Amino acid sequence: MPEIRRKSALIVCCASLFAVICQIGMSATLCVNQGGSSGCYSKIQSAVSHASANDVIEVRAGTYKEDVVIGIPLSLIGAGAERTIIDATGLENGIFVDGYDNPGLRHVTVAGFTVENAQYEAVLVVSASDVTVRDNRMIDNDKFGPVFSPVASGCAGQPAFETDENGDCGGALHFIGVEGSIASGNLMTGNADGILLSDETAETHDNLIIHNTVKDNPLDCGIVLASHPPVGSTPPHFAPHFGVDHNTIAENISADNGVKVGGAGVGLFSDGNGPGRASDNVIIHNSLTGNGIGGVSLHTHVGPAFGAPADNMDGNMIIGNYVAGNLADVDDTATPGRVGININSGGGGSPVWGTIISQNVIRDEDVDIAVNTPGTVDAHLNDLLGGHVGVANICAFDGAACTGHINVTENYWGCAAGPGWKGCTTTSGTNLLFTPWLHNPVADDDDGRGDHH
């Protein structure tokens, strides 16, 4: 009898394996060209609408005037970003990966396109997982914006799940409620912002943003991790936000963004309609230069000072970045001059705990690292080469009580003598522990960039 059972189990296993093989074998490759010739579709959306799960759609060279909506797992592959163009003039988006209306959507790839001229985002991904957006160019999108409105949903025509788009109405790439996904090798320029990760529909977590070039997006930040109110929640303090957490922002170039209205190279924000969460993210080995409000800016805005619940902006790590030539922060997170990294609780006073700042090279700034939070910040093994203030506790500058603690031991302050000596950067403010310091720079080459990228 045991032998019969083993044989039965083997038959069942073989049958299951055969079913899997058949499913894989049943996936097809569809094609699109402008003429609809040789058995191909003439519209990308037509191919998508006729595709089955896990199919591959190859889009030949040409310009396609479409807003493509994807609601099943598939791979949409262009002939190369310089050859296959989606012109979304007058349309909401170029490509919309729609897990909001197709729950459980996963396994989607979008690669090899230029997407341009959309009213809002070039590529929008909502409530999906295991999505790959790679090797695309996203140029001159958000034609509708910018909009500065007293209400959270100020961009007419956008869907209800985009709950806080004031200041811009789109950009290049937007992940909302996305998990376990990758954006790699993309170029974003001429949009409102470059890459936005937000949480209106679900938690946005465990995504990798790597090897992208985000430059000359003048109206907002280069790369943004922003916690927004859940769809359907209401004031005064809105529902607790789902969160933007455990994401990795690695080896990107974010340059000359936000220079018109103020935008960071990388921004970690909660929008003031809290309580928000942007926590446990890693910003590592990026080049962040010439941006409008700092290389890395962390803002909480809301909190106990307003009688509101505190935001959770804890446990973020800023490691191994090259930061230079960024501008001053403004409003309730203001800095006394150009700033490299700004960790700021704003007027709301939410404490920011456990921020790690390490192995960064910061130069050509008035304040290399600015801190205003009743929480804690640890900054070690950085090259502080701005030539003015290496680390500033700016709580007094912002009119806040200076209750936070900043540990900035083991940094290089521009010369062996340490902070305050002629030729070195210095400190400003209270509650700063800076002894001992490094006598030699952390980076190992002439321009101070070391092996940061």
C-alpha cells in the first residue's frame, strides 16, 4: 500500500508540473507596428486588450499617440527609448499600470519607451507589485500643472486616489501603493518632478529605485518619498497614512530639480495632512547636485505643536551620497543658507528618531547638515567640505525648543584640526557632540567623491 501511495503522489506531482509547463508554454508574443502589418496591431492598447496573462508585447519603432492602460501581468517592450515613442498629448498618462481596478495585479514590465507630453504622469503605477519600469525616457510631462490650491485634491481631472498633488499634477514616474518593484535605468527630464513614491491606496514598500538619471525637472523634487492621506479620508487630521517605507534609492543622479519653486534631490515628506509615515528608507550612493531645497530634505510639517498626532519619519539612512551646490530650504523647514542634508520637524514638532547619516561627501553648501528635530540624529564618517558650517542645530533659527540630540563624532571637517579652526568647517547651535573627529577624509580621490558612484 505505501508503494501505491508513492506512485499516486508521483503521478499527481507530474500532473501539477505539466500544468505549470503548459501555462508557461501558453504565453504568447504579440507585436505592434504603426501600419498594423504582418499580423501586428496598429495600437499598443489593442495589443494589451487582446493579450493574455504573461504575454509579451513587442512594440516596433514609431510614434504612438495613446494612453495605455495595463490591468493584467504582461511585458510591454519597446524597440528602444529613442525609437519607440508614446506621445500622450492631451491624454492623462502615457502608461497606467492599474492595480486599483484590477486587484492583485503583479508581474508587469515596461521597458524601452520614450513617454512624453502627458497631462499628468508619464508612467503611473497604482496598487501593484513586482512591476519593473526600466530603460525608458520620460520627457516633458505634467502639461496640466502646476496647481497651488487650498484643497488637497487641487488638480482637476485626476482620479480620487491622487489625494495630494498640490504644487504639481504629475511628473515622470509615480508609484502609489506599490510593493516589491523596480525603476532602473530611466531618464526623467522636463517634468514637474522625476520619481514619486506615495501611499494613497496602500503601503508603498520594499521598492528599488536605482541607476536613474533625474535632472532638470524644475517644479518639484527629483526623487520623492511622500506620505499622503488615504483615499476617502477627511480632515482635520485625516486617517493614519499607509506609509512609504523600506524603499531603497540607490546610485541615481538627481540634479538641477526644483529650482523654480523649491524641490530636493531626494525628499522624504509627510504632507501636513497626517499622521504620515516615511520611515526606514535607505538613500545610498546617489549624486545629488544643484537642486532647489537641498540634496536630501526630510520634512514632517505636522505634529504635537498643532495638537495633531506625530508623523513617523524614523529610521531613515542617508549613506555614501555625493551632495553639492544645492539651495536653501524655505518656509517652516527653513535653513540659514544653502544646505546639503536637512532633517527638519518643521512647525509641527514631530520628533524624528534614528536618522543615520554616514559616508557622504558634502561640498559647496553653506550648511552641510542642518538638523531641527526634538529626536536624534547620528552623523558619522562624512566629509564635510562646504567650507562654512558642517553641522548646524537650527532649532533656534526656526524658533523651536532645542531639545534634540545630534551625535556628529568621527567626521572629517575639511582639515585635521577639527571644527572651528581656520580652513575647517564648523558647528552651529547646541546639543552637538563632535569630539573625536577624523584627521583625514573618508573619500579617497581628488574631487572628494571617492567611490560614491
